[in-house]
Amino acid sequence: MSDFEPRIVAFFCNWCTYGAADLAGVSRLDYPPNFRVVRLPCTGRLNPKFIMEAFKRGADGVWVSGCHPGDCHYIAGNYHARRKFVLMHQLLESIGVEPDRLRFSWISSAEANKFQAMARDVVEHVKACGPNTTFRKEDLKLGLAEVA
Amino acid sequence: MSEYIVKENALVDFFKSLASGRRLLTPQGLGDKCKLEETPPDKVNLDFSNTHMSPKSLLFPQTEALMAFHNDASKPQAFVYQSLGDKGEPLAVFGIRPCDAKGLSIANKVFQNDRFTDNYWKGKIDQAVLVGLACDNPSPQCFCAAMGGSPFGEAGLDVLAFRQGKDLGLKPLTPKGEELVKASGAQTANLADAIKGLEAEAVKSQGVPPDYKGIDNADLMALFNDPHWLATAENCLNCGVCTFFCPTCHCFDIQDETSEKGGVRMRNWDTCMSWLFTVHGTGHNPRPSKTERVRQRFMHKLKYIPLKQDGVRGCTGCGRCVAMCPVNIDIRSVALKMTQTAASQA
Amino acid sequence: MPALTDITNKIRESAKKLLASGQAEVVIGYRQGTIPMTTSPFFARTADECDLLVWSNFARINLANYLPGRAGKVAMVAKGCDARSAIGQVTENQILKDNLYIIGVPCTGMIDTNLVVAKEARPIREVVETADDSITVKGQGFSTDIKKDEVLRRNCKTCVNRTPKLANELVGQEVNGAAADDFADIKALLAKTPAERMGYFKDLIKDCLRCYACRNACPLCYCPVCFVDETRPQWLGKSTDPMDTMTFHLLRGLHCAGRCTSCGACETACPVNIKVREFNRVMELTVQNNWNYEPGLSWDQKPPLTMFQTDDAADFIK
């Protein structure tokens, strides 16, 4: 399993975590390249559909990160998001998705070091979960094998 | 063609002969779990009411892949759709009820007619031999007689089987059926009168069938424009239960799905109860509310299909939609309203 | 007089009064179904039509489903759960409180036809509902008494709010429900391993046809375009793929969080008898644990997903 490189979809708020990733980059803090970032205007924009779509299409993990509560660029976006996260987190855990596959964090644009640590932590934990085989759409099992 | 009989002690041998060289499917399970399943010849059950869902998915699965392509440029035919062909295999289906077989025969005219042939359907039906089992004790929600069928109806079947005491009577209806029955070693017997007697009794148990003939003769636009549709549809939820359970509903939606490895073109059951069924690319929807959608379903069953299929109604009276509808919209009541419209126009 | 007949008479009486006085233009109630063990939602607009209204052990569909977006004054017959749904719709601005009149029926629970069929497998041609605590099912050559307690729907067994206390009027004596719903079934489920839970939920929905009867029977599902019907982008495949089906049930569970009143209409409507409410119950438990909220218990409560507290707990967010 050690050579398994997970693919993680990351949803970052434009105003904070995205900036933190940028700062980590220009500060030459190295972090694993296992995630692809989708930039959101705010974590309040995160529709649970996005998380499901990522898993459905075979993501091994999803990482959502935004501004610390109280620091939202739009005043209250992440307060609303937080309630949705509680539901999404609980629902997916309840139906048996490993909790480490879906991670949430608050990282401000100044916290490059926290970003680096969190990125490493997320990747490490998803790696430990192994490839996502149970909570994804099987690659077009209908017919594709017959023509390949 | 004469009739045949299989004695009680020869039933297992009969089913063995059905199963030789084919998969034998019969209704297994109780209640909402009753469905057509592969059955060992000694496990065939004759005491069932009917399968929970209609048998149409044998020939027309809810999801069916039609063609596929792969993305691997190192292999031939990359990015080119290739037909997946039909998934037909030799099948013997025993225990289809006459209403459901009639349903298949109606859908058959949609998938195979003088204008075109659907190879996916044809491949399956050509290799299947359908042995029906007549209903000697129709369920309370059955009304095949009212829809021009019979508990002993023959449409769509290769062989009609019926219970003759503890024995099984057989009436071959097609050359394919005749061949099957002969190969099974069943003995010939003259059972024409017995069938008539049993059929009369079964029909009687459904009571006096209501007369919907008025609909057949009525003006289409008069039926279409009748104000009763507003009330008829008022409690409809617009779910797809009636259409998914209907043995004659045959509408589908073609979808492409792709991944990084390739793509598949598939067809899936669709339902006219859905808003999405008719919405155009422009956003315009010719059936904008449930009233139009409910009207479409009943007009299709009771008027459009009879117009296209020589008077045969698109409802076979299996009663599934009546039993399954969450709000009890009963096609018999709707047919009655349409009959009244027809009478008031006449 | 048996309770059901009494309630039926009072519903008719009330409906006629409401129509005559102009307090309602239409009364939404139930009519006897055309086959045994069914009722049909019915819209009474005249006194004659009011005489078709009935109360029954099989009044399972939630009539609040017909309220959103309705113009004009409307009265509805409601069990405890249905009234809560209607009140929820008022708090969600789907219908004006002033336009709504709730004829509340203190409810002793509705019957699950599947449980009846499990007890009496022979074809049932008639059901007699004259007794208060049992029903009699009849068919060819048989007549069987069945205790109501043994065939109640599972949501009715754990129902706390049987009496619609906020209704404009009550037809019948108040009924007490369970003291509290302890969510024992869900807690037992959550105690299992993740793999077991995943297996359980996948098995739960394996027969799903995606007919969306659960969604359409649900008084919470009033979106003009459901996410499953969206095409640009298309979030859900149309095939019977298990992951697409799972996505539908999960997202529906999320959309109903903090709003579901456990009326059981979804499970009643499901033609393949999926326990659809498992998803909703997980969410209800979460909402109660986190925000101590139950929907439809007051006219002015704010749905939990429309508000927040600055100190909402969410320890899992690092």
C-alpha cells in the first residue's frame, strides 16, 4: 500500500486557504501533490453535491477548507457552511465512509505552516485508508470491458 | 394444434426439458419479492399470484448499454463507438401471466414493426420461449377482461399452460411453442372444452367487466380537451411508479456516460410523469404541469395505442398501477370518466 | 360510536362549515380508495364532495404535500406529523399562515399494508375498520382479525406528537404518543463497524427503481427543479448504477435534515418497500443532538439550516 498515491479533491475558499496554499508555495514549504484544488468564493458556496460528485468520480478523499469562524469575507458564509459540514460529516460517516476520507479545516491566508501540516496530514490519512473502492461509481462497468 | 397434458408426476421432467439448453426462469419469492429468477426444474412454484414487477425488464432492462468506446489510443478502435449487440440468450420463461404476455406483445409492436427493428429487443425475444400460466384465481385488483383480455389470454405467448386439477394442461400457440411442447414428451389431449370452462369461471370472478367501448369510438380531441383531467390529476404526485410497473410502458431515455477510460451509450427507462421527460433545450415544456402529464399517460394507454395497434388497448388490466399508486389513481375510474366524456359527446 | 366513524363525521361537518363560511375554498382530505387498504387524497369544493371525505387507518399520504405554492384559502385534514409538515412549510414561506386552516386529527397510528399482508397472505377483498384497536380483513372464505398494534407503521410506533396541538381545530380526543423517540434503531446501527454500515445502506437501496415516489410524496420536496432532474450540469446518472442511487438518497437525506417530521409518506409511497427514512433519521438525530431542534412545533421557529450560532460546535473541523 505504501506506493499508493491517493487522489484528493480539495475545495478551498478563495480568501484564506487558497491564499495559504499560495503563501506555502512562495515560502517554499513543501507539501504532497496529491490534491487538486477547486477554488470557491467561500465555503458557503460548497454544495454537498460537489463532495458527492468527487467521490462518485473516484476521488480517494475530499478536503474542504475555509476561513476561521468569524473571519468570513462575506461575514457569515462559513457559519452557515459549518452547519452543513456537520450534517455532511455525520451522514457520510454514518453510512460507513471512513471519516478520514472527508476532512474539514479552517486555515487563514497567513497560516502557510498550518496549511503544510494539514496537507501532509490529510494525504497521510487518506493513504492509510487505501484506494476508494466502495464509495465511487465503478468505471462504467456497463459494456466498457467488452470493447477495451 | 392440439392440446397437451403433463401429469403431476411428470412435471419435473417437463421443466427439465424446458431447461435443457436454456435458462429456465420462473416466478420465485413471495409478495413484493416475487420475481422471475433462474429456477432448478424441481423448484418451480405454481402457487403465486403474479410477479411484483412486470416481466418487461427481461427484454427491456431498466438500464441497457447499447454501445461503448475506450480511450486507449494504443489499441485499435480507440474513441470509436462499438455496438455491444444484444444480450440475448436462450431462455425459457415459465409462469408469465396472460396480462403481462399481452403487455409484451404490445411493446413488441413498438420495438419491431414494418418501419424499423430494435435489435436489442429482437435479439432477446427471438431466443426466448414464453410459457404463460393462466390465472384460475385472479387477484382483487385484476381487470384483464375489462381491457379486452382474459385470464386465459394467448397474446404474446408461445405456450399457454393452465392447471388441470393437479396436472398441467398445455396449449401451444406458435411453432416455437409447439416444438417445445413436443420435445417435452407431453401427451396430447383434447382440452379445448376444459379451457373454455376454466376460462369462463376465471372471468366470472372478476365480476361484470365495465364497458369502455365508448372510448374507442370517441373523438380524440373531445377526450383530450375534457375538463375532467384537472380533477383526475389533482392528487397525482407525478412519481413514476405506474409507468415503471406497467407491462406496456416502453419509453426510454438515451444517455452517454463517460469516464477517463471511455464512454458508454445506454438507454434507461423514462417516465412521462416526469417534468424532465418533455422539457426542451430552450426550457419550454409542452407538458408543463401534472395535468398534461397524467392526461398523456391515460390517453396513450386508452386512445393512442388502440389507434396505432388495431384497437388493442395499451392497458392489459394487470392491476399493478392500481395497487402501487401511492395516491390510488385507478385507471378503471379514469377509463370510466373517459367513457362518460365519450357518451356526452355522442 | 367507533372513533374512526366519529372522526369522519366531524371532518365532514367541519369541511362543510369551512366551505360555506368562505374560510376555505377547498378542503384537502382523504377519500376511500378503490381497492382495500387504500385512501386517495381528495379535494372537496362542494358540500356534496365533503360527504366523500373519510378518516381511516390507511390515511398515510401527507396532505401537506399539496400546499406549497397554493393560492387561496385552503383547509387540510392532518395527523400530528402532517400538521407539523404544514407548519414547517409556513416557517419556510411556502404557504401563508392566514391562508391555512388545519383540521387536526388526533392520530392513533396508520397501518402498514405490508405487515397486514405478512399476516394474511391470501388476497384481501375487504377491510372492516369498525373496531378501535383492530381491523378485520376478509377474502374468499376467510375473515381475520388483526390487532392494530401489530401492524402499525414503524414511524407511528415511535411517534411523539400524535395530536396536532397547533391545529385550528381538533376532531376527536387528544391522544398521547410515546414519551420520546429514543432513536434506538439508529444508535444500534451507528454502533456497527463502517464496513457493516456501508453494507447495510448499500443493501437497503439495492432494489431502488429511482421512480422518485419517495421524493414526490414528501411534503419537504417542493423544489421547482430537483437536483436529480438538473441537466446542466447533470449531477446524477440516469442508470440504475448503485452509486447514483446512493447519491440521490444521501442528498435527499441532507435536504430534509431538520425538516422531516417522520410522517412516513416516503416509505408508504415506495413501491419496493425501501426503508427510505433511515437516511432521514440519521439526519434528524444529528440535528437534535447538535441544535436541539424539532420541526413543526411552533409557528415562528427558524429552520436550523437558515441560521447559526457563532459558537456552534464542530470539533471535527481542525
